[in-house]
Amino acid sequence: MPLSYKARRIGSLLMLTVGLPVYIVLALNFVDLLGDMPKVVELVLFIALGFAWALPFRWLFLGVGRADPDAPRDDEGNER
């Protein structure tokens, strides 16, 4: 069942304010557990982890920046 526009907005807000900081701490601890690495390898690993957090939640962020498609509109097509 697809989420409503309002549910996606709330979910994306929670993901950005709670989920992302938690993921950052986990990613930093994961890289720290791997030990000393060359800086280039660390950079590539951080870039990969930076993209990896968003891939499973891509569907959550789709269309959130647009106007609500279910909002009532007036005769001219503007939202009320």
C-alpha cells in the first residue's frame, strides 16, 4: 500500500532528523573498526556509505518537495 503524501513528508523528516545522525555514528564506528587505512581508501568508503544510506529510502523522498497532489484546487488550478 503506497504511503500518503503527508505520511511520506513525516517519514522523510524523521529519517533526516533521527535516522541520518544515527547512521552517521554507525558508519564512523564501522570505519574505525576497520583500522588504519590509506586516506584515499577511507574517502572512497565514506563516499560509498554516504550514498548507501539513501538507496533503501529513495521511495520515501520521491515527490516530497512538490505540492500535495491530493490538495483541493480552485478553478484556476491553484491550491487553496
